[in-house]
Amino acid sequence: MWRNLLVRGPSLRQVSQRTISTASRRLLENRVPEKQKLFQEDNGLPVYLKGGIMDGLLYRVTMGLTVFGTGYVLYELMMASMPKKQK
Amino acid sequence: MAHQAHSYHMVDPSPWPIFGAAAALLTTSGLIMWFHYSSTTLLTMGLLSMLLVMLQWWRDVIRESTFQGHHTPTVQKGLRYGMILFITSEAFFFLGFFWAFFHSSLAPTPELGGQWPPTGVKPLNPLEVPLLNTAILLASGVTVTWAHHSITEGNRKQAIHALTLTILLGFYFTALQAMEYHEASFSIADSVYGSTFFVATGFHGLHVIIGSSFLTVCLLRLIKFHFTPNHHFGFEAAAWYWHFVDIIWLFLYMSMYWWGS
């Protein structure tokens, strides 16, 4: 408080705002309204695909893993349930 | 566009429930393959798909609430019931392990030397690192409450500081506990003492890690302006879970570390 009265230079608040570059300031802004606009767009997409290309990619990777994995489980189950041939 | 005449959330069709079920199948089958056939392929696939499903499902819940506005007070009430019921189920989970501990420790068998701790077992000193861990978790309970108050008062900077401190305390606990596990003179294979101690504290440690992860997600959302002073249930759910983890530790400390030493 006294510093503001006695010193004519920039206040601590001004200095901390000045030192942040434009690029990193974008990270400290509220971008929720942009996201709200994106996810409320009337494009018929379900929420799990509505975010963009990455959504579809991640979905396909997950599906690939689980579908292939389920098939593999059934294969291993079949192999485990067949008796080993003994002489 | 059609409008609903009720305050509930009719979700979009989603693949995550069935993929989650498949992930559970892969994980459990993977455990069998690991235990009986020494193969970790299925287990890895299971854990990976579980992680992917969790990330995408909860990402979608954030989209539906913060970005699409579907979480009306009615929906939030349902989520509150859900979280409380889940935490209650976890309490019963731990109850089982406490039951096992008291079953073995209240009437120690002759094989153990008729005493608890069993003959030859040198328990950890409850007044050393375990006491510090107790203080750490209690302090983290204070900081998470501080964070909550800061959120409801609209004080963003303080909320971020308090929540960060909470998470750091959680990491400190985990690091100390890992060190204790390494330094302990007994292992999980050392009679029923080792079994009850490491299974109960081990599952607790896992829950600390889960709680820390939940709080970290909340921190990221807090920084990204997702929470408002009146609507921040994700944070409240994380805080409830964190308090639960703290309480379980207090019971563990009093029974296994202190009484059981």
C-alpha cells in the first residue's frame, strides 16, 4: 500500500501482467465459451465424436483394442479348454 | 430442435459402457494368463483399454456438463447420490480386509507363536514415518477444504494454491509409503501378518493414487475455468473421495500400525 503512494513506477500487479507473453496469456484466459460453442453446434454428432478428428481416432483405437482383445480372449479360452495331447 | 419437458439428462448413445466391459474382460483374463501361463500381453491390453475408456468417458461427462449444460440441479442430485453410494461400497471393500486382520490378530494361532505380532516379525514403528504420514493426510484434508472455500468465494488464485498443495501432500504420502515398503523387514509372504498388512495398506495406497489423480484432473479443470462458485460438483466428489481415503488411513494406523505393533 505504501509502495503505491511513494513509488511512481509500475505496481507489482502491472509488472506481473507485463511479463507474460501473448502466447502464454492465451493459456490463462477463459476458453470455456469457445468450447461451449463447439459442443453445442447443431451438427448431429454424438458427444464422443463432437470434439474433432482426434475423437474419431481415439475411438477407433479403443474399439480396435477391445474387439481384437475379446477375440484373443476367446481364442486363448479355446486353447486352454482343449486337453494337451499325451502319449 | 426438440426440447425436453423434464430436468433429467438423456445421454447420447455412447460406446464406452460396452468397451469398458470388454476392458474388464481383457484385464481379468489377462490376470489369468499372467498367473497361469506367464504371459502379460492380455493384461497390458486390458489395462490400456481400461485407461482409454476412463479417459474418454469422463472427458465426455465434462463435455456434457461444462460445455453442453446438461447438469441441472436434478442431475447433480443424482450424481451426489451416486458418488456417496460408490464411496460406501469402497468402505465395505476395506471392511473386509479389516475383518481379516482382526480375525487373525485377536486370536493368534500357535503357528504364529500365539502372539501378535507373530514371533520373529519386527513391525514398523508407528511413531516414525507412519505418524508423519498421518499428519500429511490430515493436513491434506485441511488444504482441500481450504480449496473448496476458495472456490465458493470465487478466489481463483487461492483455490489453485490450496489444491496444488493438497496434491503435493498426496504425492509426499505415496513417496514415503513406497520407501517404508522398501525398508520394511517383513514382506507380504511373512505369514498372515504380512498378508493383512500389505493387502490393506496396499489397496489404501492405490486409493491414494486414484484420489491424487482425481484431484489433479480437478486442478486442471480449475485452471481452465470449468468451475463456478455455485457449480463444481466434480471437485466436491474428489474432495469427498479424498476425505474417505484419509479416514481409511486413520483406521489403518490405529489398528494395524499402532494396536497391531
